[in-house]
Amino acid sequence: MLYALIPLSALLISNAFLILGHGLLLTLLPIAASESGFSDTQVALTGSGYFLGFVSGCLATPYMLKRVGHIRSFAVLATCYSVVILVFPLLPEFYSWMLLRFLIGVMISGLYMIIESWLNGTSTASNRGTILSIYTTLNLIMVMCGQQLFNLGSERESMLFGLAAIFISIAIIPVSLTRSSAPAVVKQVKLNMPKVWRHSHVALIGAVVAGFVTGAFWALAPIYAKDNGFDNIQLGAFLSATVLGGACFQVPLGKLSDRFDRRSVLMFTALGGALVSLLFVTLPYIVTTFGGWPAAISAFFWGGTCMTLYAICLAHANDNATAEDFVEISSAMLITLGLSSAIGAPIASVAMGLLGAKGLYAFTSSCLAIFFVIVLLRRRSHIAPSTLATKESFRAVTDMASPTAYEMDPRTEVDADNVKQ
């Protein structure tokens, strides 16, 4: 395994610096927008711009790769990303930030696609699953580290923007100096929503709900924390605990869904998320009495339920899928997640306008409760077609990925071999 990682070391180092800077921005931008006088709805709409840009980047990046290849595309996108970061403090206006966040979404999804296609092209059937796991774990760790960097300075200063730009600029160096050969050009992203719907109604609806919930969180959770009086250290711990909870719970819940009806696991996970969300509606009173640590603990369990929904829905959608369908279904699920995230953030901001900061979690609780009811009714009216013998084994995934990441999933390789036989 060590010999397999050596050719990828430069790429993984670049990825680490990229995600470190990006993780800092995920926390910084909503807070900086609020401090610049943006309303909650405007902050949410800038977040929607990011998710729309992410989807656009997934569709557009293959054309750039065909023209100039992986290394030049990476250097161009990362440089543009650094430039855009430095423009944010210069143009503290809503429409400018909408455009800038859209551009960030385009560029980060393109960078993800370049990294993931490179990893896929360099790995083999025997180590692809391990490399995918290392890549996913590295992303989660660096996002949490980036969130903690928020503690280094005030959001009203340009220092944090400069720091994020520095990390992303540094990411260009290892990739540009690597002696490893870049892989072949990635394939175009193919979307077939009717196919996903035929495979599983619950999975596609679940991707929509997961998008609503996680999109609202990434766009507005820093605002929720600030409105409730969290200092920078508490805010960083609050966000990192959410990501950590999603990382810790994903595999146990996924393995549980391998043994039982995935819809049952989805149903009770959604119910758990709805109940934890309700706890956040009253959390300010708890924090006032006991300090900030109850928020981090609650955030850990919220992430454990809400940040795991998409991965289980994806596994459910791919049950009984053939090798030819696997990447196409997974790509359609990811695009659904991105579009739903763009819609969920502004809806949640309306709830915050009506109820205050707690409206964010009132919104997530409502979405998850509705999904719980939908899955409950679906289980009663429709017998699951998949059995333990035909189920695909669960594999942890992250929503911080491009459709190319699914080509690294070893299940695709195994299924392809079965089809040939």
C-alpha cells in the first residue's frame, strides 16, 4: 500500500492544503457576510450560489481537461480560486458575493474532479477502495482543521481571507512539480433522473432532503452560532463536532443498513436527526446555563444523523444496479444533492427570519420529520426488492466530492468483472 501511495503523495499534499483553505472559507464566508450587513436570506442566497456553481463545475470541468489536461487545469482553477478569495473583502456587496461564491463552487468542484480522476487513474482494483478511504478521511480532517483556523483572527479582518488564499496557492506547488503522469481525461457526467427514480423513490427523495438539510447547515450554521453568542473557539468546536459526528456514525449506520432494510435505517436516522434538531431549538437556554459544551455534543449527534443520510440513500439507490448504471446513478444523486442544497439554504433563512436563529433547526427538524413519514408510508406500501444477497455493500462517501469519485468505488470494478463473466 505504501508503494501505491508514493506516486500519489504530491497530489494528496496538494489536496490537503486545498481543503485546509476551503474548510476555513466554509466558516469564514457566512460570518463575514453577516458582519458586512447581509441579511440571513442574503447569506443563504450566497450559499445557494456556491451550490449552483458546484453543480455547474461538475458539468463543465471535463471540457477544460480535454483541452489542457490535469496539471494545467488544476493550476488554473486553484489560481482563480485564490484570486476570488482576495476579491471578497474588496467587494462587500450582496450581488458581488453571489457571483464570487458561484465561481468558488465552479472551481472547487473542478478541483475535486481533477484530484479524484487522478486518484482513480493511478489506483488499481486491489487498492482503489483503500485509496478512496484515505482520500475521504483526509478531506474530513482538513475541513475540521480549516474550521479551527477561524480562531486565529477576527472575521472583520482580511487576514483570514489572505490565509485561505495562501493555503490554496500552496496547493498548486506539489501538483505542478510532481513527476507522476497525469491520467486520461475524465468522462462527461451523465444524468438520468428517471433511472434513479425507478431504482428507488426513497433514495432520490432522501437526496433532496439531505440537500435541504446540509445546504442549510453549511450556509447558515455559523450565523446560528454567532447569533447565540458563541465565541470563535465555541463556533469552531460546534462546526467541527458536526463534521466529526458525520464521520464517526457513517460506517456503523452503513453497516447496519447492510444487515437490515436500508429504509428502516433511513427512517430512524431521520427521526433521530429531527429530535436532535428540536434540541437545538431550545439549546440557547442550555448553553446559557451550562456553557458552550452542550452545543458541541449535540452537534456531534446531529452530524451523526444528518450528515450520514446521503451516503445511505446512495447505497439504497445502487442496490441491484448494474456496473453500467453505478456511476450514472451516483452522479445523478450527487447533482440532486447539490441542487437541493441551493434551494434549502434560502428556505431555512426564511424560517430564521420568522423564528430567529433557532429557525434553522426548526427547518431541518421539519424536513427530517417529513422524510420519516414518507419512508414509513413507503415501507408499508412497498416491499423492498433487495435482499441481503443482492445488496451492494455500504461504502462511506462524502458530499464534498465530484461524480468522478464514484469511479474509484471498487464495487464498480467487481460488478464489471461479473458482467464480463
